[in-house]
Amino acid sequence: MLIFDGHSLIPTGANLAIGSSMMLSLKPCLRSVLPFINQGSLAFLLLPYTAHIQRTRDWSSSHELSRSNSRQDKLKNNTIKQRTHELWDSVADGGGKNLRQNASIPKSVFAAGTAKRTAEMLKRKAGVLPEENHHKEPARRTSERRGKLQPPDQPLSVEEWKELKESLGSPERFDIGMLCTLMNSGAELDIAKSLLSFVATETGTLSYKILLQYLTLCVKAGHDQEVFDVYDIMRQSFPSLDPGAHSLFIQAFSRTQRWREALGLLQDLKKVVKPSPRNYGNIIAAAMQNGDPSAAWALYDELLAKGLNPQHETWACLFERTGGEEGESMLSREQQERLLGILLYMRNNQMYPQLSLARSIKTCFESFPQQKWRGTWSSASPKGVCKSCGTHLESIQLTSEEYQQLKQKVMSDIIEGRDVFTKTTPEELESFKAFVRTKPVFDVVVDGLNVANITKDRSKQSEMLLAVVSELKLQGLSVLVLGRKHMLRPSASWDRHNMKLIQQKAHCFFTDNISEDDPFLLYAALHSGNHCRFVSKDLMRDHKACLPDEATKRLFFKWQRGHQLVVHGHIVAGRRVRFQSIPSCDTIVQTSGDTWHIPYDDTDERSTYEVPHKWLCLTRIS
């Protein structure tokens, strides 16, 4: 059980008699946690530990499961802990004929930040997010929430806490909620300690949940000595710790001189769940900062072996810290190769360093011993040339081998996959394949319904589609239009004359009204060859997700960015239709030996399917 003496919270056995001499011999923990209890003597004896366990069923139940000999119970318990743990860690030309593109604006639908800017613009136009108020509304809601549970500005006595709780209607979980409020508001630690005093007085104990929340507050606020005290108490008072507590202790210990103890905590954590990238990253950073790069790289290798993606902060500390004695350069050839391996990992996994990490990479390269590198911030020209060093960057177009590999995977996993006939019928798909085989290869495949929906005016849908098809035909391209059979029935949306002109200018295939167009579009485009492009604003994320592995998904995304045409701006009668630019180069980390080009992420607004458009250029000058 736990005993309060007015100054310290001291763990002890359930039947251990505590005298004044014994009290002095035990290490004080959570110093001054109860400054308002009667001074100079034991305040009270808390409830036995067994009773405490009964009151914290949700925590103890997981530990009862861990003590079970049943394999099924153990697996269930590990799943619960894993979930808890996770909660704590929160266009080149390409061959063929030219297309009229908007060369003056290099950004495309895949450029970083496009999705967020478009969404905000549409919301403002619709009046959902007024421009003058959309920043104020979240702040107002936050203020309202905080108004229900305002933190005090100084420590309170037990009676004062009781009065505050009663004034709020004695809400359930008042203690947890108030600790969260104190943490989020950055309140002084003494206020939190006075709250613990009140809880202990009111309930007769401090539950595991309360200590865990208090630990979170201490870790976030950087009260490391207090963390050590909590660690001693929880280790002695509870049979085991949950993954959330392990993660918090690892984070706190890693930033102190006791960082090596975090290695033991990591080993304990591995017995229960797979540690997170943050767990590894905290200790890797500690090892580098304390001059033990061997330990850091060993942990880094273990992180990769477990199939985890390192955090950018972890990479940054590896580039920033070289280990060894102060002032001594330890960038050996082996370490340089390890750092270059990080860049290759980013390339192979299509990952982009954040701006802060890119700065660390630049500084590291410029400090390489016996080599002279120059780093500059750059961008790519419309022709795919680095504006800093003049290097031609890798083409966005797939090689013949890549194209054949992608075509085979798309045909097997998307076109003929097990779910395809929820979107069409076997007869319709075979009919379409026969149709395609009888036609010459296409230069462009148009998603008719998608293009027609560019306009919100339903009376102009066929007019929009006709304008796009006419533009493509004007450029001498062989065009396939995919539509639905209802588009052939004259209506306000589908003018008979417009649809007749479309059929004169392009090959057309109209599917049943219940069918989806995308599988047909992908089949026709890939069947026609690597030069064939397609017109749609659909980002194909569902189809990309159907592919069997990450390498194929990256190939699909590369092919998509090099082949997808999106109408730029509004279609105006009497004016040429323009399309957003397709980049000439692939946005991926790349090297020629004497150069490295690294696309970096300088915004928090990039969606996962978007790519950066700024580059770090590293050039060896001797």
C-alpha cells in the first residue's frame, strides 16, 4: 500500500509497520506531493493494494489476462496492450504527340497543398467556411470547452479542491479531467501535486490511472526528477506497467544522464508489444547525444528489421550528431555510407524529408571530411532540369520493364481482381476487351462522366465533354471516350447534337449505368501503351490500394502522375481547353554519384497523394 507522511508518497508492503526511523531510511518520492496535509506526522494509511486493484478494474483486468496460462488470453491481452501503446504514440512528354498544357503554372493536382487549398476555396464559395471567421471558430470552441473546467492559478487546499469539484456538479473523472486541463494549460507542478493530495484524501488511494496521467504531465513539462520519483513508486507498487507508461519513461529517461536505463525499459516493452518508431527514436537520439553512435546504429538497424519506418526526428539526430570526443569529427567512411543509406531508404519508400531534416542533411554533407559538397535550395524546370546545377532529373516516364510490370499487376489485381465484377459483369468486360482489340491504340482515354461533371450546371455537361474531346481531336490525337448508356438518351444534361459530335470525333464505349468507368479506363490506357494518357480528375486512390505491394503502388503513382491529364481552370466557350502540366521528372530522392537531389516537404498541408515541388541540390565540387 501507499503511505502519506505529509511530504512524500512512499510505497511499502501491505503488512509493513512504518516507524519514524524506517521512514527516514526510505527514499522520498514525489517530493512535497501533499504540502497541505497535517505537518510532521503520518496523515493516514491508504487502502490495501488489493482493494486498490479492485477499484481499477480496467487496468488490472489486462494484467489478470497476462497471468493466465491460456494462449488465447495471452494473445488477447497483447492485442489490448498494443492498441493502448499505439494510442500513446499519436510531367514529361513521354513520347507520342504533344498536348496543350498550362506551362505557365508548374503545379498540378499532385502538388503539395493543392487538396487543402481547393477544399478551403470550395467551402468558402459554398458559405460553409467564411473566410473572415474560419480561423476564429476553432478558437471559440476551444474556449467553450475550457470554460467548463478552468484550472486554478495556484495550489489549492483539499477543501478548496472539494469546493471546486462540487461547483462543477461533481463530474465523474474530475481528477483525470483536471490533470489533463493542467497539462494542456502548462500549469505549475505544485498545482497538480495539490490535486493529488485532494484525490488521496477523498478516495483513500492514488489509482494507476491517476499516476499515469500525472506521469504524462511531468514528461510533457520536462519535470525529469519528478518522473524518476514516479518511476520508483510505480515499479514498487504495481506488478507491471502498461505500454503507455513504458513509452513515457523511455521518453523521459532518454533525455537525461540515466538514458541507458531506457534500454532496459525497451527490452521490457518488447516482451509485451512491438515498440514504436518513437520508442526507438528517443533512445537513438540519446545514444548519439551521449557519444555512443554504435548503440544508436544498432537500434536503428533493429528498428528497420522490425519493419518500422523511422521518424524524421530520428534521421535528423543521426545526421546532426557524429559522436566521439567533443570537437572530433567522427564521420568515417562507414558512417558516411550509413547516412547515404538513409537517403536510399527514403528513395525506395518514396519518403520526403521535412524542411528541418533537409537542413540537417545539407549541413552534414557540407561537413564531410576530405570531400567538398555544396548544398543549395532549388527547383526543377518544366523540362526536368535542376535550376541549381543543371542536372537532368530522372524522368517521370516508366521504363519498358517498369511499364510491363505495372501493366501485369493492374490487369491481374484491378481489372481481373476478385472485386471487379461488383463494378461490372464478365460479359461487359469481355465485350469491352473485344472492342479495344478492334481499334487502333489510343493516345488519350477520357472518363466522360468525370469530365462532364466539371461544371455544376447540369445543362452544360455534354457541352463540357464536347469541348475537351474537340481540343484533343484538334491536336490530332486518337481519343477514346468512356461513358454510360444513359448519356445517349436525350435530356437536359445530354444534348443529342453534342453527343453525336462527340461520337464523330472519338471512339466511344458506353457501359451499363450501374458499372464503374475506372477499370475500363485503366485497361484501355495500359493496353494502348506507355504513351497513352487519360483525362480524369479522379485520383484513383481506391485502385492504388488494391495493388499487392508497396513497390507496385509506387509504380502506379509514378505512372499516374506522368499520364493523368486534369483540365486547368474553367472551360469557356470559344477558348482553347488547357490541362494542368505533367511534370517531366520524377519526384523522388535521386543521385548521380556527384550529385544528390532530394525533394523536401516544406508544408504541413501536403496530402499523402501529393508530392513536394522544392528540392535540395547537393553537388560535389572537388
